[in-house]
Amino acid sequence: MFPRPIQKASPIANVSYRVALPVALILWLLPLGAVMLTSLRSIEDINQGNYWGWPDTWEFANYLVVFESTPMARFILNSLIITIPVMIGSVALAAAAGYALAKYRFAGNIWLFALFVGGNFVPFQILMIPVRDMALVTGVYDTHLALILFHLAFQAGFCTLFMRNFISGLPNALIESARVEGVSEYKIFWFIVLPLVRPALAALAVLIFTFVWNDYFWTLVLVQSDSVKPVTAGISALRGQWLASWQLISAGAILAALPPVALFFVLQRHFIAGLTLGATKG
């Protein structure tokens, strides 16, 4: 049922794996390396066409200039204002909804769960015009609230599916014994269920933070002003009308990638445990 360890594979599969892995890593890291080198170049170096070689001079000051000459700090703050409430709200709603769908039997349970699952397969592109019109009618267009409400609504399906599957694996006898002892449903959820699925909560928090932080499509649909734009749309705004300062754009891109990476390393142990929770028996 599970993939066989590579050590037990045939010699041809072993050699293919050992050759393909470093090649795939190089191809994946090559664009990132190019962006990092560009962020440390001078504009003269870029104008001379030196895109892949070592910079003539290492301009570490580009990372300071991008804050001094562009509204990068505001863009990053906007992303935090949008992403953190969505992450907390999505995880909280998903944990509660997942617990209800996994451990309560009521009429329409399976149909409600199917609704959450089916929502994940709706193409976002066909919702672009209705969502934008709704934001205009309700007066939240071009505000942080528009993106917060949208992401909360559209992350609910995936998050609930994610948490419901983890909570379903908890023993029913554990919850029933707590009920027999007279423990309230709120305390069962707060003191028994949540501690047991903490790795799953951490994994979900990292995933949602990354999804929302890196969103670009819905930013273009629901936000217009620089004072509201998150960092993904803000980086594209760094291009001038006649000249693009690629060293500053690259420095901004590297800075924009740091928060999700930092969150992953902070929650790395819980993240990996959450993704592998229930992967083994016994």
C-alpha cells in the first residue's frame, strides 16, 4: 500500500533516483538563486547584461534602499494585517466545524461535509466577477476587510476537510468517557480534542499563512490602493513606467518570502508531525 523504500528498489530505480534528485533540486533552486544574486547587484551590473554571473559589486544596501525608496514596509504590514486574522480565524473555525462533523451524528451531516469538500473544486476564476460586485455593493472593496472576509470564506472548505479527517481518528471512547464523567462539550473540545490535534493545527496554520500570504490573484480583484495592497501586489507596483529597478524588485521578493519561511521553521516540528499524524498504525 505504501511506497517501498528506495533502498529496497531495483538497481536501476536506485541510480535513477540518485541522479534525478540533485537535478530536480538544481532546477528548482536555480530561479531562486538568480533572484538572490540580482537582489545584490548594482543597476549598472544589470544593464550590462550580467544576469547569471557573480555581481561585480555586492550591493547589500539594496535591502535598505527598498524600504527607503518604496512603500515595502507598508506592503508587508498590509500582508500581516490580512494574513494573521485569516490564519487564526480559519484554524479556529475549522477545528470547531471539523469536530462537529467528525464526532456528532445529525441529519444532513454527510451532505454538509460534502458541501465543504465540493467547495474546494469550484474554480476561483468563475467567481471573480460576483465576488468583486459583492465587495462593491457591501462597501468593503479596496479594504483589508475585503480580503480577510474572502479568504476566511474560501479557506473554510479546505480547512474543515483537513481538521475533520484528523479529528475522526481520535477514539470515540475517549470522548464518551469524558461525557460519562459529566465533562461539558466545551471542555471536551478545549481540553481533550485540541491538545490531541495540536500538530494538525500547527500544520494547518503554516499552510493557510502561506496560501494567503502568497495570494496575488484576489489582491488584483479586490484591492486597488497602495495603502491596502499586500506585498505580493506591492512588488509588482515597484516597476516604474519607463525603468524597472530589478535589484529592488528582487530584494523585495526575497523579503516577502521570509515570513512564511520563518513561520515554517518555528513550527517545523509540529508541521511535520501534523502532516504524518495517522500515517502509521500501532
